[in-house]
Amino acid sequence: MDWFSSILGEINTVLYSYILIILLVGTGIFVTLKTKFIQFRLLPEMFKLITEAAPTDKSGKKGISSFQAFTISAASRIGTGNIAGVATAIALGGPGAIFWMWMIALIGAASALIESTLAQVYKIKDKDTGAFRGGPAYYMEKGLNKRWMGILFAIAITITYGFIFNAVQANTISIAFEDSFGMNRVVVGLVLAVLTAIIVFGGLKRIVSFTQVVVPVMAILYIVLALIVVVLNISELPGVFVLIIKSAFGLEEAFAGMIGSAIMNGIKRGLFSNEAGMGSAPNAAATASVSHPVKQGLIQALGVFIDTLVVCTATAAIVLLGDAYLQSDATSVNLTQASLVGNLGEWAGIFLAIIVFMFAFSTVIGNYYYGESNIRFIKESKMGLLVFRIVAVFFVMFGSIAKVQIVWDLADLFMGIMALINLIAILLLWKVAKPVIDDYLKQRKQGKDPVFYKKNVPNMGDVECWGDDEDNR
């Protein structure tokens, strides 16, 4: 399979070195400037909005709240990308890769705001369950009147998240458990496949109830672990940040020849981790019941900041405050484990394996929802959903026993394809996103709690919700 990895590597080099870097950075800068740095200006409001309760419909039922929708996307965002992905970026691109991850997050948060706002504008209401669903496939069809583009994206995200990314998560879990407990990766895969099947056949409500408990708890525990490492090595912390910044520009002698690798790996692992502009988080954002589309856009932008600036930086500190990254040939979660063991002892490696399991498994569940939502966009078919669920469970098993390089290379390729399609769509729909944002800011300036009606912004295309009926929020 070395030839296969070599071909994937060549394709990914072209994709990330020339095409995606221009589109990702260009879109982020364009939106940031056009919105006058909205992702920074409204940062305090993001924290306020995340606690907002979901509105109640006429029957007294509450929809999915902003926080619940946030946890579905966080379940996908906060996972192996923060632990294994950061370690991989450092192993392949040096400490400077972390700086470029930060940069992608800072400008990418603006793209995340736009894509999730559009997902809210063009969401639809499920006739059977009453729940909302939407995402890039929906705004491509309804906003751009390009169903073919929506189907293309739906296929891409279904393969990427439902299959490939879940293989990555399972791969990380199996490696962590093999290193910490000596467990056979086939056995780990079988257990994961059974647990995944139990959850995915239970529906969206089960996904929400699982992720809204697990994700915040695991994130807090992991950050506490990182803080312990930082406190024990506090005198070395300034040197770590200097190392990251100097390495990013080739000024650190040991990593002088790695500028290109640092940038490429920072972009790849940053995109995998925070998903800004990739088109995944909007699928979760669309499920929320909010009074204005921009509210959920702001919350998803906050998710990008939390993911990269907090959780990924925590992993970078763990790895760079030790010397395992210089001495070990580990390039995945095992590098983070080795760094923790070096700082805190054997118990830390075992503890991380458990955290990785919870992080990665919750990510599998979030990923699955993205795939299901897009399968239903292509065609409402019980048989199609059944086949998708079975194949999704199979890929969890496959990822558990596959080589690290192959699953990560496949992930890079498919998420790059997704991002290309989605970024083109959100640029074409800027003419809709901008007036929706302006409407939100105008109402906010007037001291109102912003409420959106589709009549507020003409020529938006086929908008199903956002009429006068509060049940369609």
C-alpha cells in the first residue's frame, strides 16, 4: 500500500500547497475585512448567546438549543484533531505548524460564522420529527439553485465524515489503547463498532443527549491535565511560544528548512481540527432553534476559537514542554501520550487513553449525524440510511486496524474536496450572508433581541423557514 500512500501524498501536496491555502486564507480575510472583524468584535456576545434557551413552539415542545447544536459540532471538532492531529502536525511540520494552526483559526472563524448563518437561513423542517436540518447541500440547492452542487457536496461529506473521519477516530482510539493497555486493535475495533451501532440506530435525540454531556466534561478534564503540565514547567512556557513563532518563519535552527512543511501541516491539521469553512459544522448549526440565523453563526465561530486556541494549544504545550517529539518516532496520539508520561508518569498515559476514547467516540457520533443529514438530502430512503449506517460501522472497524498514514492521507484528501466545494458556495452566497448580518447588527444597535423574518432580506431564494410563524425558527 506504499504506492497508494505516495499517490495520496502527492495529490494532497498540490491541494494544500497551492489551491486550498489561497481559497481558505482568501475567504477568511475577505469575510473578516467585509464584516469589520466581526469574529473579534462580538466575542463577548458569543459567550452570552451560548446560554440562550431554545424557544418553545405552540405545542409546548422545545427545539434543539444553541448549546445543544454547538455540542453536536463540538463533538466532531473536539476530538483526535486536537490530540493526535496536533502531535502529527508537530512531528511532520515542527513546532511552527502550531502558529499556522492559530492563524487559520483566527481568520477561519469568520468563514465559520458565514457558513453556519447560511445553514440557518436555508434550513428545513422535518415533516416527521419536527426537527430542523440543513447545511451546505441545502444552501447550495436553495440559495444558489444548484442541486447538482448540493448532491456533490452531500456525497463528499457523507464519505468524509460518515466513513473516512470515523476511521481516523477509531484508529486513534485503537493506537492509544494498544500503547497504554496492550489491547489488541482488532478487539478494540469490535467493541467500538458495537458501541457505534447502538448509538447511530438511536437517532438525533440520542446523539444530542450523548454529546452534550460527554464533550464539555472531556474538554475540561483534558485542559486541566494540560494545565498541570504547564504549571510544573511554567518557567519553560515563554520559551515554548518563542520556539513556535521562530519555527513558523524558519528562524529556529533545528527547524530552519521546514517552513513549507510547517505551513502545510498547520493548515491541514488546523482544518481537520476546527473545520472552519469545510462545511461540516453548518449541518449541526442548522438543527438549532434560534430567533436569528447570525446567533448560531456566532456560536459556531466561538467553537473554532475554543477548538484551536484553547484545546489545540493545550496539546501543543504538552508535547513541546517535553522532548519526546525530538527523540521519538511516534507521529500520532502516541506522541502526546509519550510527552504526558515524560511529564507526569505512566498514569497520565492511561488517563489520556480514556479521554481519547471519549473524545474520539463522541466525534464518531457527531460525524455520523453529518452523514445521515446529507444522505437524507440526496434522497429520503430507509434502505439508503440502513446501508449508510452499516458501512459507517464497518469503517470504524477498518480504521481500528489500518495504518496511521493511510487514514490521515485519505482524511486530508476528502476534507480538502469538501472545503473546496463549500468555500466556493459561501463566496457566491455572500450577497445573502452580508445583509443577514447587517440585519442582526442593526437590531442589536437598536437594543433589540434580534429576530429574523425572510421579508427582511429580499432575493434570498427558496427559504422555507423564517416566516411570521415562530414555530419556524
